[in-house]
Amino acid sequence: MNDQEEKRINVDVLKHVEDLSNKVNKMMSSRTKAVWSRYPLTLGLLILVGAMALHEGLKGLMKDFGLLDINPLYLFIFGLLVLTITGTLYKKLEK
């Protein structure tokens, strides 16, 4: 066998595996639903608990470092700055 025939055989095998994988995905997608539609309440509660834990953790860290003892105006400006930076980053990454 020469190199061209070997490459053609390799490509044919890969094509066959890809086609088989696509067929299996199509068959299974008709039998399954999205996880969110199957367990909306459970996932919603988990997201809520996670967000609350993150909030309380950040608040605890800010208390430990004494950041909540400073002028509330500085915290407000810092929050706006963080939101502006994340919004700008999101717009740049979206492109």
C-alpha cells in the first residue's frame, strides 16, 4: 500500500466514526430532555443557595479586611467600577 491509499483509508475510518457518532447523538437527543426543563425547581434552588453563599462569603471577607468600615461612598464607587470593568470585558469577549 502506498501513502495515498493509507491516508484515504484513515480518512474513511474517521468519516465513518463521525457519521456513527452523529447518528447516535440524534437518536439520544429525541429521548432526553434538557436538564433545566426536567428539574427547574431543584436547579433554581441550587443557584439561589450558591449565590447567597457567595454573597455572604464576600461580605465576611470584607468585614475581616475592614472594607465595610470605610465610607459607603467608596464602596459604591468601587462596585460601579467593578461592574463597568466586567461589562466592558463581556462586550470584548462577545465579539
